[in-house]
Amino acid sequence: QVQLVESGGGLVQPGGSLRLSCVASGIIVSSYTMGWYRQGPGNQRELVADITSAGNTNYVGSVKGRFTISRDNAKNTVYLQMNELKPEDTAVYYCAARPGTNYDYWGQGTQVTVSS
């Protein structure tokens, strides 16, 4: 049984930082493409960042230079370091795993709110 459990969300002021964690069980994160998605109020879910099994990373343009995706193989955990947060980053953030073409496994999400 695959489980992805996110944590680390919360309320932060603009310009602040948060680090999201995604602890996986039932899969080995280094064998999958792992992604962070987000869905803001009234918006569609979008892929924010991903990291392939080879360690290559990709980011949506709006977060490049501010967010960093990484993984700790020993902890079977994927992280999303978010710096210089903006109000438009407010969303529920989801961790997902892609064994092939599609993201088949999802976490429950963690709320990030950027507000003064």
C-alpha cells in the first residue's frame, strides 16, 4: 500500500520561507519521478516542481529561483523548500509519485497560506 504524507505547511508572511516534506511508504522515492503540485482557490491543480529518478529537476516558471525540490533517499522523503513566498503561492500543496506516464499516487495535501 502506497502512502504519501505531506507536512510543513502553515501561515507565513510574504517574503518568508517554508519547507514541505513528503514521507513515502510502499514505494522507493528514488525509483520514481516525484512531484509537488498545488491548487489555489479557484485554480486548477498545477505541477510546481518535479525530480526524476536520475535527480533531474524541473520547475514551473513562477517558482524558478525561489523553490527547490530535493529528496533524501535514506529517509525516503521528498522536500520542497520555498523561499521568497508570495501571496499567489497560497494553495494546498500535494506530493505525488509517477511510476510511468501518470502521477498515480497522491498525498492528502498540506495548506500553505502567504499573508500579512
